[in-house]
Amino acid sequence: MKPKKTKKVKSAVMGYVTTRNRAEALKIAKRLVGRGLVACANVIPSMSSIYRWEGKVETAAETVLIVKSSQEKVEAITQEIKKLHSYAVPCVVFWKITQGNSDYFKWLKENVF
């Protein structure tokens, strides 16, 4: 009997997304987790953002969405967020996770497909 192949995760990533409100963040998070694009999503409500948009300095209350996944899923995650997001240009950025709990990385690998 052949041993079961394990999924390869080249590198873990953490994504940062700002959303209009908690409802939008939850909708995006549930879709990403449900489709196996991310293993986990955290919704952090009530953040103040100050940014430049169309030549003006704007201030808005936003909700932060943090997601954990693999490098291989970044493009698919980004496209899914853009489909669901209310902003014309949503903030969707990722960085590699280089260190941490090895048990967590194992769990992450098992839950991203």
C-alpha cells in the first residue's frame, strides 16, 4: 500500500484586508474558509483609516480581515476578495510567515486545499 501523499505548502502567508464593515468582512471570510482558500480568518472591527482617494484625504471607519493561507493560494484569494468587495480598489496585501508554531503550520497545511 502506498503512503498517503501530503499536501505541500511552499510557504505560509498572512493576508491583510480592509473592508467597509463587519458584515462585509464576515461574508468574505466565510467564503474564503468555505472554499478552502484560507485556513483561518480573523475579523477585527472598528479601525480608523486615513487615506488619499481621488486627490482628497479621507477618513473612514473600517473593519480589518486577517487571513492565513499558503503562497500558492494568494492569487485565487485576491480574485475572490475582489469579486465580493464593495471597494473599487480593495486593500489586499500578503506577507510570508517565516517562523512560528510548527503544529500551527501543520494545521494550516491540512486546512488549505
